[in-house]
Amino acid sequence: MKSFMIQGAKILATGSAIPSSSTTNHDISTIVQTSDEWIFTRTGIKERRLLKGVDQSIIDLAVSASKKALDKIAMHPSQLDLVILATSSPDDLFGSASKIQSKIGASNAVAFDLTAACSGFVLSLVTASQFLYTGAYRNILVVGADTLSKWIDWSDRSTCILFGDAAAAVILQSCSIVDNSVLTFQLNSDGNYANHLSIAYETDIIPHPKLNLHQGYFKYISMNGKEVYKFAVFQVPLSILKCLNSLNMSIEEVDWLLLHQANERILNAIAEKLSISSKKIISNLCKYGNTSAASIPLALDEAIKQNKILSNDIIVIAGFGAGLTWGTVVLRW
Ligand code: UT7
């Protein structure tokens, strides 16, 4: 990777946006057979934000998060060269990134979507840094946004308790190699287990009468929670260790563990496997649930606002989810 680097990459600013109304575990217990106690003890989630009404969409959340990040550093949107939207719930299957590009006024940027479910932000961060390392681009906006509430079967208690809607953005800029803060990465996919977590397309059995053509529709989220849980706790520590080994970095040197916010028990199990103190885990899923591609940048933005992360801190970021896809990025803040 490093042999292609002619310059480094660093994160300049973050921003996030969440729907205004909160849905508690108690609210969910009025629609499916569950309880606040079950949800909290099994997942660590207390409440989540869901996009309600018809007047707001994933685009609005993504635009709001992006504007907050731009405002923090007083960057004019025309300075952006690239906008990457990590999402699995766009408003348009052809992609929603260009709508964000136009709404924020990033008139000089090319924009595309990157679909990798809950690993989408990690893959987008790595993708963005490649454009910066090679000198192709100078300023890149990466937005992780998902509104999975629109793909949830609200009668399925095994999934409807987990997810929330949100968007969060980071702005990356090229810098000299000595100031590079995206230190290394490690990415993986295993499509053999794709059916453990999917929003599958179902083809109609009856074809078009004249063309013999089968069309269909997307189904709700289906998940084998136990298998996804086991996969995350097994694979994520291995990916993190590969990254740390490649940097000759010890576990003790890690300041923050920022994992995809799927389940508090998964976060703790991964930290325990790595012998990382639970004090170093960044976690906010009790308030937002699993916000898919938004979860990591949302937690990052919040940790920055709380002044948790200090200059030069080592942050190990790892995403995992549908695909199955998982991966790690190590940052020096
Ligand atoms: O973004 C990445 C993707 N997703 C994940 O990372 C999810 C990973 N998996 C998980 O977080 C957990 O597997 C869940 C939270 C989804 C489920 O927790 P679990 O401890 O694995 O529970 P389970 O599926 O083994 O179910 C245990 C019991 C079952 O009852 P029986 O068969 O033992 O009688 C379920 O029917 O709990 C029942 N159950 C519930 N009970 C109350 C399942 N969902 C609920 C519920 N409320 N919402």
C-alpha cells in the first residue's frame, strides 16, 4: 500500500445528523413481544432515532451532517473533489451521492455511492484515502448514512429492536507523508455467508405475459443474529491484529477502539479478546442502536464533541456486517 503513496491523508472535520424523535425500547414493546429489559441486556440499546413522516429522507440527514463538517473548518463546498456516500438504503438505486453533491453545492466534485452495509464507512474511508495517497484528489467528503427503518419488518422482533437511522460525515484532506493519519487498513469479504444478513431481491413467480420476463421487489431485512454475532467476535479481532502487526504496534499503544455499533456484547467480547480495556471502547449505541454505515462516524463525531480523542491518539476502527464484509482502519488522530 505505502509504496504508492506520494502524500498522506488526514481527517479534518466530522459532522452528524439524526432524526428528531426518539423511539424507546418501551415503544417497540408496544408493537412486538419484547421488553426494555430483554433489549437492553442482549444489545445495550435503550432507544433509537427513526426517520418519520414523508418530509425528510436520508438525503436530508446526509446533507445536514455534511454541512456541519464543512462549517467546522469553514471549507467552501466547491473545494471538494469527491463525495462518497456509504449507504445500503439510498433513495435511488442508481445512487444518492449526486443529490448530496448538488444540495451542498459541491459543484466541482464527482459523487458515487458505495454499498457495503455496516462496513460501508470503513470501505469508503479506505477508498477515499487511496485517492489522496496518489495525489489524484485533495479534499474528499465521506458520508455514512443509513435509514434501514424503511427495510425493517416491524413485526420481526429479532431485527426491529436493533436498527436506527442516522448520517455522519468526515472530510479528508491530503497532507505530507509525515503527517499521514490513515496508517493502515485490512479488508475482507466472504460471500459464502451472504444469506446471514440480507435485504434480498425476490423475483415474481409469474413472468410478464408477453416477454417471459420476471420482475420483483426487495424484501425486508433478514438476519441470522447468532451467526453474525459469532462471525464478528471471531473475525474482527483477527483483522485488528493483522493491522497492528503490520504497524509493529502493540495493543497497549491503542487509545480508542471504535467498532461498528451493532451490539454492546459484541463490542465487549472483541475488546476482551484483544485484551483492550473496556474504558477504551467508544460506544453510543444505547442512544442510537445500530445505524449501519453511519454508526462509526456518528460515534467518532460524538467522541470528538466530548473531547475524548486527543491529538496523536491511536484509534482502531473496525466495521463488520452484511456481505459478509469486515475490515479495520488504524488512525493516528
Ligand atoms: O450490523 C451488523 C449486523 N448485526 C449484528 O451484529 C447482530 C448480531 N447479533 C446480535 O446482536 C444478537 O444475536 C441478537 C441481539 C440479534 C439476538 O440476541 P441473542 O442473544 O443471539 O438471542 P437469540 O437470537 O439466541 O434469541 C434468544 C431468545 C429466543 O427465544 P428462545 O428460542 O430461546 O425461546 C428468541 O426467540 O430470545 C428470543 N428473542 C427475543 N425475546 C424478546 C429474540 N428476539 C427477542 C426480542 N425480545 N426482541
